[in-house]
Amino acid sequence: MRRNQSSLPDVALLAFVVLFFVFMLAPILVVVVVSFTSAGFVAFPIPGWSTKWFARIFEYRPFIDALIVSIEVAIGATLLSCLLGVPACLYLARSRAKWANAVMTFLLSPLSMPMIVIGFASLFFLSAIGIGVSFTALLIAHTVVCLPYVLRTVAGVYAGLPRSYEEAAAILGASPLAVFWHVTLPLIRPGIMAGSLFSFLTSFDNLPISYFFGSADTNTLPVVMLSYLEHQFDPSVAALSTLQLLLAVIALIVVDRIYGIDRMTVSS
Amino acid sequence: MRNLTRRSILGAGTVMGAGLLTGGFPRFAGAQAKEITVTAFGGVWEEAVRTCFVAPFEQKTGAKANVSLGGPPQWLAQVEADPQDPPVDVLIMTPDLALSAAKADLVDDFTVANLPNLAKTPQELTDSVAGKGTIFDYGVGGITFNKETVSQPPKSFHEFVDRVSKGEFVASVPSISYAVTPIMLIWAMAKALGGGVDNVDPFFEAMAKMKDNLVFWGAPNDFFNQMSSGEADVGIYFDGRTWNHYDSGATWIDFLNPEEGGSLNGVAVQKPKNADPLAWTYINEILDARNQEKFADIMNYGVTNTDVKYSEKLNGRITPWQKTAFPPYEEIAKVRNDWVDRWNREIGR
């Protein structure tokens, strides 16, 4: 009796977790199944199996061009975010200056603003200073929204590190650059990796900002997918989503094998 | 057009910052052939634009037309942000946004001097966007139904409302989140039921009567999902999209133009001020009868050049624009927000 009483919450919790995952994953599963349909339109259940919609992805050139742009801008914005975000964190995370918090809040502010507002405002600002609709503008706008992810994760890791590690290295004669390279950087690397991953995914999936900077050679995949869906009902977008999902899973496996997902969330 | 390309940045620089600053201006440096940037929706629309308009333009001029995919709000914002040097040379717009562009004086007047083929486009279609553009392609917002479950479809908006109210079938109508809903549903149904721009009470009363037997679609593809899953048997939808769906294998679907006339949902073409003058040549190709015939055949939508002769397949499908209800776009734009507000209060979906 006592055993039953204690196991009931466990069963309920297990049931809740299973239902939660079904609720979250079922729509994704439907998209994956639909991407293999033999029908010429989206319908579920599917009448038969086919891989023709995956072939369509490669036939329709804008999908591939946009995929390349998306990857390029995601890598570029992530690199820029790290180049700008890591030094900013090293200074701001331990600064006692009154304005340090204000600067950090300012840099994190894109997280609390609707992306469509950032996209619209960036378009007008960057056009006013002569950068306009271009890959440069797209990269700058994406960096603005990716930077907070690097800042959050790196600042979180760095603020939790004892100063004594860096002080010990300095007392032993290491130059500031050597302290950074041999002590600080290895310690904050999990934060940088986690921030980079968030940054990459945020940029790769972004629609509201990319939308305003789309041109003949700067359209990203979400913009082309949206535009495609305006007048086309075939399941090629489902196939593309399945491919994106596959790429994300492969990327996670590769990152896990090379670096370890655990190390990105737990400071070494 | 005048900025760095992604290749110049990511390919050239070993240092990101230096790459950003010194990546170069390859379009200036390598400006051998004249280029313009035109706009298109993605998918079959873009493929039709390339085949029917871009190819003849490039053949005649030797210039290149780059196709920018996206949507009208995006292109209008881009032109508005940089009117002195617009990043696109030709705009494809919905009539309401075309009117906004015209009012903001962002686009050029359309004249036969610049566009000889404009002479073959009915004047009403140019006037509807204040003479600063013209409608070259249109769909009709009518009644789409599942032939297998609705053997006797409603022939008019009146009949549609009566039979849906009685629960004879479940109908799918566009939700207010879809941009064209105020025109294709609110105005069109209000007009058919005796109202108009100044009086949309008949529409809201009809919606109240039908509310138990209605589902809503937020994006065009939702409608087909509702129809194919059996969630709805009939609905207010577009002719061209319906026929495209039919041609893709959904032979159970059909469309009719309501007796009162479904709303005309046009696609306008415009030229931003300060855009490359070569854009006129491209727009003239868009207005050409033979090019429009090919475009209509691919898209299953009506086109506007009076010399166009539709193929046999299209003859039974295309509703002449004169048999549609032509929306007063400008008047609708003035009251649109009030309608949306009332929809949110009374319908809420």
C-alpha cells in the first residue's frame, strides 16, 4: 500500500513527461512524414511514400542559394558576436563601475525587443548611413541579435570564476595576454561554445530581421521558404524542414563528439 | 546593387573586420553588363516570372534582371528606407500597399509614353492604384468546395451564409490575420448582402449567424489542410490557388465565382522613383499580351492585357475582371483598422 502511494506520483510524472514530449514532437513527426509523401500537396495521412520532394529542394535553385546565405550569415554573425562579446564580458562582468550594468543591459536589450522592430529600425538606420540592403547590413543586424546570447553565457561563466586563478598566473609572471590565453580562455570556453551555438541557431532560423534585408543575393532560407509558401502548396518545404532538422541533429552530434554537449552547459 | 556581397566579405577576408571594410565593391568594379533588380514571390510565381518576363527582357535588352524573392511589405520598406537609391527597380505589390507607395510619392506615374503596352490595359486597373502602377494579374475571392462532399455548392454569398448558418456544412473563411481578409471577406460579403464600405453590419450579422459552423484559415495553405482533412467542406478562397491545387492532384476540389461577384484581388506592378530607367522596359514586358498569356497558363490567374487569349484549359477557369466585385481599395484602406478592431471584438478569431 505504501509502495503504491509512493509510486503514483512517479507514474503521473512519467505520464506527464511522455505526454509533454508527444505534444512537442508530434507536429515535427508529422512534418517529417509529410516530406516523404507521394502526393503533390500537403495532406496527412499520406497516400504513399516518395523522396521526390527532397529532389525538388535541389531542383529549385533559390532554396540552395538561400541555404548557403543562411549558413554564411550565421557563421559570420556568430564570429562577430564572439569577437565583440567576449572582450565586453571580460570587462563588464567584473567591473565595479556604475555604468557597467547599464552598458550590459543595453547590449542585452535586443533580447527584450520584438525582432521585427529591430529589423525595421535597422533597415532605416543602415540605409541612412549608406549600407542599405546588402550582406553587410544583414550581418550587422544579425550580430545585434546574436550578441546577447554570447554575452549572457560568457558573462555567466566568467562571473562565477574566482579571480584567484588569473591573479595566480599574473603573480607567476604571465603577461595579460598569456593570462587570457592560458587561463581565462580555457575556463570560459564552455560559455563561448554555448553562446556560439545559441547565436548560430538564432541567426539561422531568423525571419523577421532577414526579411527586411532580403535581396537577389542576400535572401536567407526562412525568407525564401515564406515567399515560396505564398503561392505553392507542395511538400517541398516540409522536405526542407526535415533536411534542416537532420543538419541540426548532425551538427549537435559532431559538436558532442568533438567538444561534448555537457561541457557547454557545465563549467569545467 | 551598390553594396558588398557576401562572397566579397566571407571569401576575401582572413580578418572579419578587415573583410567588412575592404571587401570591395565588386558590382562597381565588374560593371560590364547592365543589371536591374526585379521582385517576385517564391516558387511557381518566381519560375513563371523568370520564364515569361525576365527571359524576353534579357533577350531584348542584353541586360540582366536579378530576381529578389520576398513580399510587398518588405520591398516597400526597402524603397521607403532609401528612396534616393532604391534597392529594387520594379515592385510587385498588393493594391493597398501600391496605394500607400503612391501616396508617399515613392513611385513613378505610369504613362503610355513609357509603357506602350499600358494602352492595352484597362484604364480602371491603372486608376485603382492612383495611376502610379497598374494591376497586371488578379485572382478572385470566391467559393471553393469539395465536390465529393458538396454536390450542390452555394452559388452566391447569400446562399453560402444561409446554408452554413443552418449547419448544412462547415465552412472555412480567412481569419483577420490574413492581410486580404478585409477585402476578400469583409467587404465582399458586406457588399453582396446589401452593405458596402460604409456599412459592414450585414457581414458581421452573417458571421454571427454562421459562427457555429465556421473554421478559420490563417495562411493560404491552412485552407487546403482543412479541406483535405474534412474539417471544412467549403470556404472563401482564391480561384488560381484552387486550380493549382486541382492540377497538383487534388481533383476533388472546385471553385465558383459567386453570383454577386467575388472580390478582385489584384497584383500591381510599380516602378520606384530613382530606379533604373531600364525598369520601364521590363514592366512593358510584364504588360505584353503574349507574355501574360504564358504567365496566366502557369499561374491559373487572370491577366489584364485586352489582347490576351486564354488557352482552352483556362477559358473555363478565369473569371473576367468585369464579372468580379472591384474593391474600392482607397476607401477600404481608410476604414480597415475599424473593421479589424470590430472583428477582434465580435469574432475574436
